[in-house]
Amino acid sequence: MKQLISEFDKRHLEIIRNSVKSLIKEAAKLDKEGLKVLDIAPQIYNGASEFFKKSEISTLDIDIKSEATYSADICNDNSLIIPSNHFDIVICTEVLEHTLNPFNASKEIHRILK
């Protein structure tokens, strides 16, 4: 059965996406050579790469078919593939509400930040 999306929901999704884009654009004021950025699950939008032009951008996605730099579940300890204190900025939008344990995901994000 095909599910219909209301105009109301479409408009609110557009508002959310525009807000996310504005947030990333604001964060990109920090863009510089040598800055390490991790963008988590950016497959449905351009994400950090649209705004961070000088920084080194890596991606993470739970989907192994996503062609992300890292394939991992952000709710788990991924220290075997991503070292602690490795990234300067982590962009994680429209992700935590889809995780099984957002508290563990937040701990993992904190672990990989410098």
C-alpha cells in the first residue's frame, strides 16, 4: 500500500532540512586546512561537503552499501576502526532519532571528538 505524505509534513520536512543546512553552513565558518570533519549518514543530502571545502571530510553510515568512509553503528564502540580524539567536528543530523540507543551514540560521538 502506497503511503501518502501530507503537504503539511512535506513543508515541515523542508523547514527542518533548511535549518540543518543553515546550521552546517554556520559551522563551516571554521573550515580550514587540517580540520577533520566526520559527517554521519549524509546520504540523503550533500552534508558537510557542500560547505567544508578545505577540511578533510570523512563519512560514517550503518549501511555498508552507502560507500561511506566508515561503516559502523554509531551506538557501538567503534574504537577498532575510528581512534579516540580523531575528529575536530562531527555533524550528526537526522540520525539520533533513528538509533536504538541515542545515549550510546552520543557517548561514541564524544569519544571520537578532540
